[in-house]
Amino acid sequence: MTRKITRRQLLRTAGLGAGAVALGALPAAAAPEAGLLRGGGRALLGGSAGRGVLSLARVWPADADQWAALWSFDDTHARFDDGSVELLLWPGDLPRLDALGIRYRVTLPDLLAHEASLREAARGRRAVAVDVPGTGTTYRKLDAVSPVEALAGVTSYYGDLRALADAHPDMVQLFELPETSLEGRTVYGIEVCSDVAREDGRPVFYMDGLHHAREWPSGEFTIMFAYELVTGYGKDSRITELMDSVRTVLVPVQNPDGFTRSRDALTSYLSAHTPLDTPLLVSEQEYHRKNTRSHSGAPHPPLETGAGIDTNRNYGFQWGGDGSSGSPTSQTYRGPEPFSEPEARNVRALLSRLHAVTLNSNHTHGRLLLRPPGARTFGAFPDEEILTELGDAQAAHNGYRSIFSYELYDTTGTTMDWGYGAHGSLAYTYEHATSFHPDYPGYIAEAWTDGGVRESFLVLAEAAANPAWHGVLRGRLTDASGAPLPGRVSVEKTFEIPLWKDGDASNPAGIPALTEEHTSEMVTDADGSFVFHVNPSRRPFEPDEGVPYTVTVTAEDGRSASRTVHVGRGDVANLGEVAVS
Ligand code: 0X9
Ligand code: ZN
């Protein structure tokens, strides 16, 4: 059973106070763009005789078994006409490919050295800074920045979220997710809309970033959307309308431990936080993907290759299936049970209070716009036409390839499939860019503007308000004589989510189906009337009409009344006068 907390409790204004974690000061010798190796990684990795060097390879799987074996490798999403695919090879992967008999060719022996040389080559031709809201000189860090970094224009997610909320209290509300990360970091989100403190029933757009530690642009674009909204409000009619009609909820850093390991890899190395004789070298940390859960029982943060659980395989919809691995050191390790990780539980708790009509989880890379279902075996989803139409409408602006996500490869346990499968949200995964964290000045601002990322986000956010794509509950709270009363409205639903092939041999541990409890609340107008924009009450795979919503109205004096109601996508359910007693 999930712990019951109200949406308000969840979205309480958070006092950030001091940084959750004290990060090491950047030594004066370090480059301001910490985390980016300059002039070739070799020197920094000197003496390590190739340990920690990451490579790219093309592989030619020959049959279904070899394709399935690729789930446990690190796929870069590059696809070639001859049927080969590209993998990011970690230490130990080459012998694994050999053992599996999969044909391969190493195409880039040292990825980091290559990226460093590209950055060096780009240095002379960097564009002058473009004035794009929320951009800076380099990728944000998680929290505290040292004075040296601050001078170089480095900012942090948590500092910037707090500053946004402080500067725009009428439009931005900062909140803490219910659980801290494994290493004890707080996870923050913001809600952005006009008159943000008003607890009304506007439709919701939810977006997050940085499930995957190394995918730095995914957090940048998430927070940049907040800047776009607050900067445009009252000036740009499109943004003004969006802010008035949709509540946008953003969690830029879902996995703060993993992100810190990746973003601070070079800083930690130079400040000798990491013993120099550790096999965990800069490249392995900078390209870390998962959270940082130890598989060896080491204390946090673990100095361990292969640490972590893929938080984008840990969600509960069809958890445990195709495209996820049961092997702890795999890049796609799903964890021992669904929602074993606080990072995924946080998103579960948040979404269970939101009724997010549209949802996007940002990732890198591949310039892809992925829509459910995550695994081929699910077949067509009931809302396939809407999901395709809306996916294509977004991709028309950023030029990404708009596909069913299983067309890239199978996955189960992702945020996107949870959003659609457990909530009926129109849910997407964006794969931005053509590498995990391209050189900031050469990529972020341009991708946002000319590259159309901003426009595509606007399309998805606005789609939340499309009356054809969600349900509406309306009515009026009154007393027994029909006189209007102000109060609260809650919409609740309890139902079961099956796991992958529940009950058969693929679930030998007998992990039970998940019980989901969704409760969302709003406050009526002064005359007792309410309009609550919600997701369809019938979840995608529920039989018949599905489990209905229980709508409870509660007057300020505590008297209440309940109704059960089915509402479909595009429906308006008018409850009329709901008299409390
Ligand atoms: O594997 C993932 O979690 C995502 N790619 S990433 O390289 N950013 O890790 C893709 C998830 C989307 N779902 C499917 N492709 N089925
Ligand atoms: Zn990712």
C-alpha cells in the first residue's frame, strides 16, 4: 500500500536551506567546465593502462537470442542500414560479446579522448552567448558551486530552482519529493503556472530529466522550460494562455546521486576525493548511467564498477519484462522488485496526486521522440492513434524521429510506460542530441531555439488542455437545501497493476501485483462550483468500464458526500449539485 499524502503535502513549499550535500571545492587548477576532459583524457588517466577507457563498437546480432542479449549492454541508439547497432563498451564488455559469439567491430577505441578532441576543435568557433532564458556557460551542477565555479558562471539546479521560486512566488512553487535519494540528497520539483497557490483543477503537464546520470541536457531542458514560462508570462500570448490553463510540474533531476557522480567526475578526481589507485576512473564515473546503489554492500557513494539500478527500469507497469535485466551490474538492471528505488518511488508518489494529462521524461541521445508501448509484445495500445498524432506533432518542431519506443528497443519498467499504463497519461520519452552530454555552448541554446526543443515542449504542454484528450468532472457543492458551499474535491481510485507475466515462471519470486492508490485534490470556487480536469477513469488495460473514480466533496465544516463516476477521454461528467450532509 502506498502511504497516503495529500497533493498539498507533497507540493508544500520547500525551504532549501543549506545544500543537502557538501561537495568538494573545485581546486583553482580545475577547469570551470568541470567534468569535461580537456586536451585528451589520456594524461588524466595516465598509468592506468587502459582501465576505465570506454569504446564504441558496431555489432551485428545474428538471431533473436543475440538481440535479446543486447538488452544488458549499453546501447547508444545509433542504427545502421545494414542492421548493425552501436554499443558503448564498458570494461569487460568485449569478452562478453566474444562469449556470446556476437559479431562486432570496435569503431572508436577511446570515446572520451575523442570527445575531448572535438571540444578542442570547437573551441575557436564557439558562438557568442545567445540570450536564451535559463542558459549559462556550462552544464549546471546539482547543488552548491564553489566560488571559483561561480565566477566562471557555473550555477546549480537547486540554487536556480530556489531562485525561480523566490523571484516568482505567484508563478513558481518549489516542493520536495517525499523521499531522499540513497545517498541522502533531497529531490526537488517545481510547479509552474499563473496563480500557482490556487488549488484548482487545471490540467497538468509533467516533465522530468536526469533519470540517467550522464544525460546532462535532459535536466537542462527540463529547467529551461520553467524559465521560458515565467519569462513569457504576460508578454507572449501563447505562454500566457498556457500558464493560465495548465499546471506544469517539473522534476529536473530525478537521480541526484548518479548525476552528481557523473557531473562531478573530474572535480572529485582532481580534488582527490577518489583515491588515485581506484579502478573507478573519470570516464567510468562521467558515463555512469544508473543510480548509485551498491551491489557489494559498500558504503555510499560506492567505489564500485557496475553499481546502481536503472531507475528507468524500476517502475511498476509490467516490471520485470523484456528490455530489462535481472543482473545487478547490467546497465539496465531493474532492481530486485518494482519501485525498489527511492528515485522511482518519488515519481510514483508525485504522479499519483497529479492527473498528468501529458508527460515527458527527458533523456539523451539519438534525436528520437518515443511513445508507448515500450515493448513489442504489448501490441497496440488503446490510445495508439492519439499517441502517434501527438508524438508526430511534437517531432514536427524538433525533427526527431517519432516512433513507438519498442522500435528502438524493448523496455519495461520505464517512466513513460508507467505514465500511460498506470495513469492513462499521454506519455513520451525524448532522446535529445547525438551524444550523452555534448559540449554545452555548441549545443544547448541552439537546440532549444532553432532546434525546436522549446516548440515541441510547448506542443506537449498545450496538449494537456485539449478537451478531447482528457476527462472533466464538474459540479457544485451545496448544503441540503441547495445553497452553495465552498470546500474541497478529491478524486480517488484504487486498482491493481499486474507485473510482467504475473504468476508465471518469469516471476519466480512471486512478487505480487501492485496496488495503486491515486488521490488528487482541488478547492472549489467560492460558490462551490468545481471543474476538475482528470485522466480517464478507465486505465488502458482494465476490462469493461474499469474501476471508477470516487469523487468526494467536503465542505469547510467537514460535512461531505461521495459519488462514483466513470469518465473517458474527451468526456465531461457533470455531477450537478452534490449536497453534503
Ligand atoms: O533505455 C532507456 O531507458 C532509454 N534510452 S537511454 O539511452 N536514454 O537510456 C529509452 C527508453 C525508451 N523506451 C524504449 N526504447 N522502449
Ligand atoms: Zn536515458
